[in-house]
Amino acid sequence: MKVLVTGVSGQLGYDVAKELKRRGHKVLAPKRDSLDLLDQVGIIQYFEYNKFDAVIHCAAYTAVDKAQEEKELCSNVNVSATRVIAKQCASRDIPLLYVSTDYVFPGTGSEPYETGDRKGPLQEYGISKLAGEEMVKSLCKKYYIVRTSWVFGKNGRNFVRTVLRLADLKDRISVVDDQVGSPTYTKDLAPLLCDMIESDKYGVYHATNEGFCSFYEFACEIISQSGKSLEIKPTTTDKYNAPAKRPLNSRLSKKSLDDAGFSRLPDWHDALSRYLTELGIKENT
């Protein structure tokens, strides 16, 4: 199978492309100079000049706070480009896997969100990703929408790297303790996305590493497993006062995976351990 992977320069796209190649698939993984999501004509031309059997669309505008000011740019990448890609996939009758986010939900309550629960994004980023989902649903018959959360991987910036960097610069930091969700290791998520694209089990899914924690608990575990020294104090989202509102409840139910016969991802503690090993922070045991 020949698969187009967008966002290969990012965390998830990088590992998806690697996993597809490991499985023997041919991969088209264009960088921005070959496939610019802000150039709709260019996207159409790329589809016309290249032939492939499926698309895994990992590329996205993900600067949550900046999106409040860069609303048009965020929408152009997450909505307009997705619309063009979805149309091209539909016209060629090839499946599209669209990576989405827990931010499409309002983040209320404490129960894990099911795939069909009421949406209600709190910020421009979530609004744009939900609109992207709706484009895919309305235009494609063969689609997978995969919502994930708190992603970390080797190729890019993430919460784990930030905490590790701050541990080398500061004695203490404050981290919010009232936002609860699931960290997700791209090296675990990538094989699942490849399993999906190799199947015809179309639909909407939630996929994260198993287990829930707050960002404060996540940060404490990062420091504990890394062996670094950093005092971490819990704080609240209100006190942090970020430009974009965050959902307090980012728990996602994995019932969709169970129902389709896909395996759940490993526990997030284990995923973090393997990631720190991959970074060379922790010895392989």
C-alpha cells in the first residue's frame, strides 16, 4: 500500500511514517515546501501528480494559545486544508484518517467522553479541529477520525520535554492539578493508526495511552522517572490564566477501540518510561 502522511516533521507524523515503512508500505511524506497546507491549489496539484492508496492526515495548527490571535491561520490549516484533502480523497475513493483532539469537548464532569458525546470546544483550536472533523464526515465515505490527547514523541516539542528542560533551569515550578486526561506516546499511537488504515473499520475513535492523571501528576512522574531534581507545586487553571481556555476533563473512553477489535495502548507510566529511554534520559532495563 502507498500512503500519504502529512505532518511528517511533527511528532506523530514522524512515527507514523516510520511505522508504515517498517511494515513494508510505501510512504509519501512531503515536507512543507512540497505540500503547503496554506496553498489549496498546491494540495490539489499534489494529489493530481501523485498516486496513493490512503492518507493519514497528521499535520495541524496546534499552537493553542496563539490560535486565539491567529484565528484565520488556524482555520486555514485545520479546516480549509482538511476540506481540500477530504474532497480529493473522496473523489479518488481512498480512505482518509484524520487526527483530532480531546479539545473538541467542553471538558465538564469527570466521566470519560464517548465518541458521540456532545461537543463544545472552549477555544479557537478546538473549534477548528471540530470543524475539520465535520468536513471529513460530510465529504468522505471512507474515513477514520481519531481523537487523542497530551501527545509526546521524539520529533518535536511537548510537555515532557518542557518539564525536563525546566528541571535544568529552575528549582521549582507550578503545574495545574485540575486538568485531567491521558498522556499519549506517538510510538504507541502510530501502530494503532497503521492498523486502522490497513482495515476497513471506518468510524470515530478515541486513542490514548491507558490511565488518567493531572498535568501535575504527569510532571511529578516525569521528574521521578528521569531522576532529575525539581520541586513541583500544584496550582489551578484559573491561576495559570492562559490565553486559551483548557478543558478540565480530557478523559476519553476507549470503548470505540474495544468495539472495533483494536487493542488499547499501554499504560502511560510505561509509555513515559520507554520515551525517556528513547531520549537517552533513562537507561534501558
